[in-house]
Amino acid sequence: MKKFVLLVLMVVSEITIAQTFELLNNKDTINLTDVNGKRQGKWIITNKLINKPCYTPDQKVEEGVYVDGRKTGIWTEYYCNNNMKSKITYENNRPSGYAIMYHENGKIKEEGLWKNNRWVGDYKLYYENGQVQQSFKFNTTGKREGDQKYFYENGQTMIEGDWAEGKEAGIVREYYENGDLKSEKNFAEGFLDVASVKNFESKKPVKEIVKTETVKDPDPTPAIVVDKKTEVVNSGKPFDGEGKWKLYNTNKQVSKDGVFHQNRLMDGKVYHYNSNGILTRIALYKDGKYVGDGVIEEQ
């Protein structure tokens, strides 16, 4: 009798183990919510859940792991064409660690280490053709430090020099697109020694790029109007829409910085962030008009 009971227990145990193994490997274990309503484990976010434009309802938008309702580890996001958009490391629901973003054509757009809402260590920004556009080094406070380089789309160096605490320090060299030296300028704590400037003529013909149209902001006019519901100042003074101000979004990140008139940014910068809180571009404004993008670095 004892042998029979033991045999039954062994069979039941094996069945239980098999069912558990099947459950762990079944697709039903994806997108689970615990008894407290918190997301747990592997989640695949389809467009049914978030309703983004250009995606089909069943199309995958992002995927990763939740722990107690918070994003943890590597999360992957996708474009409408199913190409990878980004792979970002999370800690406690916030980007923290290695991050890599891609152009829609599948080539790398930018990569580096993201900590405390800023880039730290080595950082690279790429053109759509795969060539490096910027190669920067950031210190632990998010300020550029050491050797910094900008490149033309053909791979030639555009600008190179040393930075210290986010400011130019020493000789900064600029080059023509054909590789010839264009200028040398000496800086001290970000200030240019005008007397030190040396300009050089190119030894080889330089192909000129003629601009035939006005520069347009990819995210135009609304970006320079202050939204008082989502933007605040941290000085304790109420924003009155006039003069010099630095505004912050609901995530306590800089949103606009410059001179305002009638609630609009006239001269300064507009900071754009993606849905993960990573700074993606800095738009520059002069006399209320967009004049181009600035260098992404410390805020």
C-alpha cells in the first residue's frame, strides 16, 4: 500500500512539474498583471494598448520586462515599418544604462550611457548613412570632457578639440570637407582668444553647398509658446512671459531656456525629449525664428 501511495505521489509530482514547465513556456505568461494590478514579467505592447498613429492594432510597438509595474532591464521599441527604434536599459522605470537608438532605415542614430537624465562617458551620434556625426565624451555630471569631434557626412573631421567642464579648453581646429585645415582657435574656459585665431585657405577645391530654402523647424511654432500647464520655473517666481527664464517640464527636465516676450521664446533653446525621457534634440531660436539645432550635451 505504501508503495502504491508513493507511486501516485511521484506521478502527481511529475504532472505538476510538467504543467508548470508548460505554463512558463506558454504565451499566456506574457502581459501578466498581479493581484495588486501591477504589471509583472515579460510584456509585449501592441498598438491595441496605446493607439499610436501609423501602427496596425496588432503591431508590436515595444517589449520588455516589468517588475512591480516598473520597467526593468532592456526595453526594445519599434518603428511602424517594424525596424528597431531603440534599445534602452531601465532601472526602476527610468532609463539608466546603455542606450542605443536607430534611424528608420535600420542604421544606428545614437548610442551611449544614460544616467540621471544625462549622457555620461562615450557618446556617438550618426548620420543616416551610418557615418559618425559627433563623437563626444561626457563626465559623470553630464558635461563634455576631453577630446570632442564633429564629422562631415563623408566621414572627414569637421571640428576637433578638448573640452573641460562643458567648455572649450585649448586649441580647437576646424577643417574643410576635403580634409584641409580651415582654422585654429584658442579657448580658455569657453572664452575665445580672438588674437589667437588663424584661418587657412583650402589647398584643394571645396565643393560649396548652396542653401536654396529657409531653415524650417521639424517641430515648428507651438514649440516656442509656453504651456503653463506643463512648464514651470524653479526660482519661486511666477513666470510672466517676459525676460530671461529657464522652464522645466513635469519630469523636472529643462524645456526652454532663453529670453521671452509675450509668452513666446524669442532667443534661446527648446529641449525635445522622447517618450523615455531622453533628450533627442535642442532647437535654437533667434528673434523668434528657428535657426538650427544645437549640440546635445549637459542642461
